[in-house]
Amino acid sequence: MSFPLNKSALARTYFPELASHQACNRLRRWILRCEELHEELIKANYRPQQRHLTPRQLRLILYYLGEP
């Protein structure tokens, strides 16, 4: 399965019942609650306000949060 690098689209795959901005907010909270993921994303130059993820950032999210 192919996953989008657009953070909003990825958030909607995790939370399809929510509006785009709500899905992004929930994904952001999940990232912050998973301290290991958050630390690894920071090392991968992740910024919460970025709209697109790098392939490495996407792999980290999928590894720690699992596939949607």
C-alpha cells in the first residue's frame, strides 16, 4: 500500500471520519504523545507546521503508529 507524503492526506487515512484540520490535529497529538516517535521525527528535521513529510518521516510515523 502506498501512503501520501502530504501530512493532511496521511492524517485523513488514520482518521477518515474527521475533517482534514481535525485529523491533522489528532495526528499531531498522537505524535506528541509517542515520545520516541517525536524524538526521531525531530532528528529527521520534522517541524509541526510542515505540510509535506519526507519519506523518512513517513516511515517513522508508520513504524511507531502502525499502518492506518
